[in-house]
Amino acid sequence: MNIYLQLLLVTAIVVYIVGLSGWTETWLGWLSKFTQRHGYGPVRSLRPFSCAACCTWWTCLLWAFLQGELTLPVVAASAGFAFLSITVEKVLIFLREWTLWLLDKIGPRWK
């Protein structure tokens, strides 16, 4: 599979996990409870894990390195995918809402 397509898929997966699933908020909640229990303040952000763009950047670079494709064009593509992570998140939200709308439209016919 083409490395650029792989990076696009990695971007979609990271954006879903970091931006849409709520995993990072849950994880930061647990970490804040732990730090407050030990006398420290709450943790508000833990970059690069709480930022979709940062996490996309580092995950794409790591993926390219593990695939043996870490070249300057791939690094530039990783930066572009990290920049487009907000757009990818909006596309994923649109697809979810469209799918729910479609299921709502065809759902009553199945009753």
C-alpha cells in the first residue's frame, strides 16, 4: 500500500481516537484524580496525547520510520496531514451524522 494512503489512514484513526472517542478526556480525568490525590493540581492537557494535530504528527512520523519510508516528502506529507487533522475530524463527524440520518430515513420501512 502506498505510504501516503497509509498516513491518511493513520490520520483518520488518530483523529477518531484523540478527537472523537473521548478517550483522552477519560484518561486525563483519571490522571487528574491521581495527581490530586497525591497533593498536586489537576492535569489540564498532556500534549502530544491530548491534541489531534500533535498526535497525528508524531504518529505519522513513527509509522513512516517503522515502514522505512522516512524521507523529506513523507515528513512534509506528515505535516500536511497533521495540519488537516481538524478537517478530517469534521469529515468524520459529517459521515457519522449522514449515516445516522440515512438509517433514520430507511429505519421506519423495516418495522
